[in-house]
Amino acid sequence: MRLDKFLADSGYYTRSEAGRLIRRGGVAVNGTVVKDPSAKIDENTASVTAEGRTLGYMKFRWLMLNKPEDTTSTTEEGDSKSVMKLLPPEFSGRDMFPCGRLDIDTTGLLLITDDGQTAHNLLSPKHHCEKTYRFTCLPVDEDAVAKLEGGIELSDFTSRPCKVNMTDPEHGEITVTEGKYHQIKRMFHAVGSEILTLERITFAGLELDPGLARGEWRELTDDEIAVLMKHNG
Ligand code: URA
């Protein structure tokens, strides 16, 4: 692959920063300074140092975003509310996309990646990957909670059994293993309640980092990626 692309993919530089740095003589490949941004290197074996730092090639990127309200989970360029607008330009050269959808008013854990195959596997209905949401709702009683947990017949599908933990009649957490359109809102509507706020706090074994304010993101750690890969069966 091209040397400037390798540098950009490492996450430290944009493609144009990488080009400038290479031309200035700031990058060495296997100990030799290379000043041609288009020089071809083998990303699997080359040792690339830039400004004294040895860079590893990151094939895929995984980000955890704390999605704020009034943002959409689309990748459309023209959508000014897209969560993709919260990321810096270094990611624009990669085909990053949100791993799954949250409604415009749902907040919390949203993964963003360019690893299409793993994302596809995690989102596949076959995988029953767990997601927990913290919610506030119009009051529900024990009967309604039992119905939610047992599975609710909706117009186009019946929800799978799930776990609901209420802290009081208007607050709780629900863990589901599927992700149909407006699913949780529709389930609560079906038992005579309404969801008022919804925040995703776990996804496929990962927990929303409490250190991330709404709208903030960070790279997943290697351990978190390992957890995802376990769910990637
Ligand atoms: N269920 C919903 O109703 N909305 C979401 O955003 C996620 C799950």
C-alpha cells in the first residue's frame, strides 16, 4: 500500500499531513528515510517510524460514541444531524458507519467502525447480541413488566423474551437481544405505557464509558475489541 495511506490509516495523521511529513523526510521505512508519499510498502512487514514513533497498521477502526439527542445514525453526507459529523476529519477518508441504528432522540452507546463484516455479524438477528437500555416511561405495573419480559406481539413480529429491571414504576433498564425499528418504544406502547427517554448503556458485552460526555467518542481499547470479536462468532 502507499506510504501516505499507511500513515493516515495508523490514525495519527490525515492523508495530507502524512504527505507533507513524508516529503520533509520525517518518515523512515525499515530504517531508511523515504520521501515519496506514493512509495509502496508491505503493511504487514514494514517497520514505519514517523517523528520518532513506530506506527502499527490499523486495518479497522472501532469507536465508541456517546450519542447525544437530536442526532441521526445515518452516514448521509447531506444530513447535518448525522453522528458522523461529531468525528474529526481524520476519519473521513475511511468508510466509517454506525454499527446499528438508534432513534434521533435515543442517547448513549453507539459503535462506529469501518469493519463491515464484524458489524454485519454483530447486527445479524441470528446472533441475539445483547443490548441494555436505561429508560424513563409512563408508569408500568408488574403485569405490564411481565408482558414485556414474556414477549410482545407487535404488528410485524413478536419480541423475544427479555429482561426488565424496574427501580420504580417510571424508571428501569431493559435488556433485549434483537434490534427492530422503534422496538422498545413499540413494546412499551403495546402495554399501555410510553417511553419518555431512552439511553443505550451496553452493546455486545461493552459498557458505555461513563467518562464520555454526550457527543464525545474514543477508540475502543484492545480488550474491548477482543470482547466484540467474541460476540462475532
Ligand atoms: N428501541 C427503540 O425504540 N429506539 C431505539 O433507538 C432503540 C431501541
